[in-house]
Amino acid sequence: MKFFNWLSFAVFGAAAANANGADGKVEPTELQIETTFMPESCPNKAQSGDRIQVHYTGTLFSNGNKFDSSLDRGQPLPLTLGVGQVIKGWDEGLKGMCLYEKRKLTIPSHMAYGSRGFGNVIPPNSALVFTVELVGLEPVRHEEL
């Protein structure tokens, strides 16, 4: 009986470790946003439709391996926020950022590349972690009718 209990623990424990990643972290099921630096002044916050530029480093949640970084290229990524140019986790996670604010975005797979993954770089169903800094912000001006 003791052997069966030990065997059950070993099998189910190993399965749980594989589902949660090598270090036992539980994969996120929703977007997690952590502000790691907030500038003293914040006259404008990024909103949908704004043209922004972002420096970022992306890693796999499961093992921490870096798969991409704008810092390595020395060029921030330009994009229009909230229009689907980037993964959903970015469109939501970058909203409300101040110029030069830094955040850590932990993005569940369904808000990243989902079951398709991305080439040989991001396996299917992978949660991702991005450190991001907003380095450019051109707010959209909405004219009154």
C-alpha cells in the first residue's frame, strides 16, 4: 500500500510539475501587469489609436529563455495601439502607460500565439513574459463634432 501511495505521488507530482513549468510556476490564465518603473510626470497615457514606440524583451514563461528583444537591435517597435497589430496581451497590457514607464507583462497563451505558436521560436500554447518600456507616444487627437 505504501508503495502504491508513493508511486501515485511520483506520477501525479511529475505530471503537475510538467503542466506548471520546470520550477513549479503556474501558467497564467489571465493577463498580469506589473509596473516596475513609473515616471514622476505623466501628462499623457497611451490609449487605443495612439502611435507608440516600445522597447521590449520577450521570454518564455516556462523556462525564461529569451526569444526576442528590440534592445538587441537598438530599435524600438513602432505600432498603433489597440488595432490588432500585435498580440492581444500587448494591446491590453500597454494601454494606460506613461512615456518611459516600464512594465512586466505576463501573458497567457490565449492572449499570445495560442495553439499555433510562432515558427520555431515560440512553441504552441506558450505563456510569455515581456519587459516593456514606452519610449515614444503620439496621442491621437479626437476632434469634437
